[in-house]
Amino acid sequence: MRSLADWLERQQKSHPSAVDLTLTRVRDVAGRLDLLTPAARVVTVGGTNGKGSTVACIDAVLRASGLRCGRFTSPHLVRYNERICVDGRETSDASLVESFERIDAARGDITLTFFEYNALAALDVFRRSAVDVAVLEVGLGGRLDATNIIDAHVAVVCSIGLDHVDWLGNTLDDIGREKAGIFRRGRPAVLGSTDLPGSLWRAIEEIGARPVVPGRDYHATRNDTGWDFSSGGLVMRGLPMPALTGVHQMSNAAAALAAVSNLDVQLSHAVVSEALRNVRLAGRFQREFIDSGGGPIEWILDVAHNVPAAAGLAENLRALPHGRVIAVCGILGDKDISGIAAAVGAQIDAWIPVALEGPRAVSTQELARHLPAGAKILAHAPDVAAGCRIARDAAVRGDRILVFGSFLTVGPALAFLGL
């Protein structure tokens, strides 16, 4: 029997290209496995930023409500198993291998991408685990993403920004049209924002989906002790702020509650409050205070890998007490490095460019060339762990170490810190 590591290595080479935006192959294999009509209710979550936080909130609320929830997210930070969770627990190696063996037996001569294997395994695990609700995070775009072989009972689009332009188009209208592909006729299309391109609104109308719009169909208002939420006849006042850190998390939590309420799940103030207090998501403005011998130093880890996410990161940093910020920064070469660095650059006092792994990586010298004019380079690091070590040794009490730019940056940093 192959190990999980063997399966993952094999899947990296299974298909001629890493990304192949067509649903024909993956839908065919899913049909052979009888996965196209899951017994569970399904929520699909797409968008440029905010997907992970919204999925985490939906999952937390469903589990606090006593429902058995399957959660599919990507990419992972430290372990592949993070991608597929049932009742908040990562799927075991043995369960993943069982699903991969079933997929391999069913696919015949059909080749699958790494992500397509991943999505099929999630659906297979959720069926075998008899989940009540499956929450699927879109990997890339929406219309042609492997998760879109399933007709979601509720679909959410959190935000639209420029990212993955090589695959989705280089305008917000192009990207909005692709992301709107997860909506279905007559079913709720929950929007995390009203600041969305016209193409998305037109797609909702053409598809015949039922838009659920913030400020119209649901409302979230901050108050002195927390926030209030309402949607139709559901009114909850004085909810605690979500345990996820960041200025945008109330909006993500509100979209999550709108999605769950459209599943006809009965929500109570106590259940939602419990979920918001307990929700966790690594690598999204994650703040940790770690003592390395000279007193506690604050570390902030954020995967922000596009310009809108970097702007959100900058806003979160501005809301904190002032202190010197040392940035351990690793960004892949197919991203807008200059735009990301410019968006957050005013909040950073010293930079440590780090080299990442993989074919999309760039040298630290290339990364440094895209930093804002006059940026102070503390050091170049051959990998993330080395960059974290340099930052830790340079930091003194009152400093803040920021690790950002990619899942491939934050994941190794979490491992370095033992988190």
C-alpha cells in the first residue's frame, strides 16, 4: 500500500499541467464514484480574499449547532491533511489513502490534476463520514474549479480582486464573471460585499440565482460591546467579535451567518456566540507572542498574496500600537510583487526577503528589486526558516515580526515557531 507521501508525489506528476480549467475529467470520475449528488447539504465559498475566514466561521457555527460538518480548504500551510476536516479534525493519512485508492481505481485512463484528486478525496471522505453539511472552498476562480461539479445549496462570493489573472482574466469584470459561476438558479447567492463588478451582478441575473446582499438582505453593525446581526426574522444583538483577528472579520462572519441562515439551520445567540469565540484559522493575521529569551516578541503571520489582501494587512497593522516592524517576506513570481509590497510598505521598517521553493519562486535579489524605493534590507535569506531566525535575533522588546506573502512563506514559519 502506498503511503500518503507517495500518493501526493505521484499526483503532482499525474496530469500534464498543474492547472487545467475544465470540469469534464473530474466530473466523469466523480460520476463513476457516485459523488455528484452528495447526501449532505453543500455550501461553496469563492472570492479573491476572505474565503478561508468565511469557511472557518461557517464551519464553527455549524458545529456549534450540533451538525456534523466537512470542511475542504486549500492550500495547506504545514500538513496536507489540513485540507479535509470533519468535525474540526484533520483527516487521517489512512482515510486519505483509502479515498485516493478509490479515485485511482475509478479513473481508468483519465488523468487528474493534484487539486482534482484533492477535491474528489474531500467529497469521498465527506460521504464516508456521513457529514450533514459540506463546506467547499473554491481553489481557483469558480466556474471551472473542481468544486463546481457540485450544485451548492448556498454559494458565497466574499470579494473580487485582481489575482490569478493568467487564468481568470486581467479585469475585475472577467474575474467576477468566473467567480459567479458557482451560483445556481433559484438558490441563495450570498455576497460578502456590495463592492463587486457589474459582471457578477449580471451573472446572478442571468443564472437566476437569489442574491443575498449585505445592507439589504442582511445587516452587520458594530457596537460598543461587539456587533449586531440581522437577516429576515433573525436578529442577534451584542454578538462577540470573531476570535479571528483583523478589521474585516466582522464582515466575513456576517456573510457566514447569512449563508448558514439560508440553509434553514436554526441559530441561537448562545450557539453563534460560542462559535465566534472559538473560531480559529492559521495564517490570517495570526498574532503570537513568543519569548526567545529577551522577552516576548509579537509575531504576525498573514498569507496575504495579492494586492487587496496586502491592503487589508496594512489596515490591520495600522490599527495596532506603533512599533518597529521587521518583515520576513516571500512572494511567488507570478504575483504582483511590486503592488503587494507597495500596499503594505508604509507599515514596514525593515525587510528580510526570503527564497521560496518551487518553479514559481524568484530570487531574493529579484524580490528586493520590487520593494518600495528606499526600503531597508536587513538581510537576504535562503529560506523562510533562515529569515525567521534572522528576524528573531534582530528583534528587541517592542518590535513586531511580520511574516507574509504566500502560504509557502507562512507554512514554514509556523513550523519554525512550532505552532
